[in-house]
Amino acid sequence: MYSLAILCLLVPFIAAESSPLSRNRFKLMYTFGANNSSRIVGGVPATDGQIRYIISLRYTNGGSHFCGGSIVSERSIVTAAHCVDGDSASQLAIRYNTLLHNSGGTLVNVASLFMHEQYDPYEIDNDVAVLNLAAALDLSLPNAGSVSLPDQGQDPVEGADVTVSGWGTLSEGSGSLPTALQVVNVPIVGRPKCNTQYASFGGITDQMICAGVDEGGKDACQGDSGGPLVGQVNGVNVLWGATSWGYGCARANYAGVYTRVGIFVNWIRERIIE
């Protein structure tokens, strides 16, 4: 049996046979946009002002953190579609400007959401969504800021150092979340290599990119879904991916799989409030 994890906090760990419909494994374990959570494996607590662009996604009825997201403008968030699949905007809120998912910062309600029209929950494909907020964020605050989108069609180079952050579990199968934001650096894994790693699961699609270390031990995990995969281009933070899925958490020879933001930039820009 193969164990896949979607990194949200809505769905429990999934065990599935290897088949074209069994991608909901890795980060889907806790990512699922609703009730389960996970965190970064092999990382360290973020320092004040280090990761200003991340938000914690939650329900408006006093719910706890279940997914992450990235601030791309004062009014808009990019996250994973699987995080909000089946939800309405009125159910959702974000917490920002804090290193803690359960306190500090400010809560802001979501006014509208756009899930990609071709999102496939079985293949976890086209796993991207935009949330527009009911009020503008103050991006001058110490732990608040936006991350830049790449150009349409732009990808990070293989081997480039990228940063993954979130409040997901610290180990595969863990049922508890860290209070403090975690951060870990990993390299981009080339698409041919990642396809080989996931060959028994049908490989990855053109809408996915991968990052991780061959020896394992560093990765996103349950509860990190939707959160940012960020690299620097000429000193500017660029959003290359949104945490999506994978086989387990931080396993050797299985990179984490992320939404390939670069091919969705036009779609995102048509829906965000800039």
C-alpha cells in the first residue's frame, strides 16, 4: 500500500493503491483545505520578519489553522485548490502578520474565492485558487508583506534553493501542529527526475513542480498545504509554488510536489485585486 499526503488539515492520512487516481497521498494527508494540519519537517522556527508573505487559512466559526497561503497583494491570497474545495468564501478567514497560527496578528474574512476551473481532486492537478479579502491588509506591519509572482511561463532552475514555510506537522503521521511558523530550504528537483520518483503513481503533470533532497528529512507535511514555495530572483522573493502533495513526508527519493505557479500567472492576475 502507498501512503500519500495532501498537506492540509481537512483530510486524514490516505493510503491508496498505486493507480492513476491515487495521487491524493503525500501532502494531501493534512492539506486538504479543511480539518487536518501538518507542518514543516527538518526545518527551524522562522525569525521575526523572515517570512512576511504567509497566511494561515481557517474557518470563520472559530476554526483552527488547516492550510497556508501567500499574500500577493493587499487584497489577495494564492493557495491550493484542494484547501478550499467544497467551501464558500463566507466560511473562510485568514490570519496574517504573526509567526503563530493560533494567536497574534489580525483575522480578515474572505470575500470571494476562485478555484481553478480544471482542478482535478483525484490527480491533484491544476491545484491553485485565489482568495480575495473583505478588507485590505496592512503590508507595512513587521510580519506582513507580499511575494512577487513570476512572469507567465517562468520556472525556477533545477537545483535552485527555495524556501518552504508553514505550520504543518513536524513529522509524517503526527496529529499535532507546531505553534510557531517553521521554515526549511530545499533545492528544486528537475521534472524528469521527479517524474521518475513518482512513476508508480503516474508521474507528475505539467502543472506541477518538485523540490526536496534525495536523502529525505526536509519537506512540507500535513497542514502545510497551500503554503508558499519561494525563491529569490535578483534579490526579490518570487512565488514558485504552492504546497500540494507528495508520498509521505520527507521520505528519501520522493521530492515534495507543488503547484507550478509560473504557468498560472495570467489566470491568477485575472482574478486578484491589485
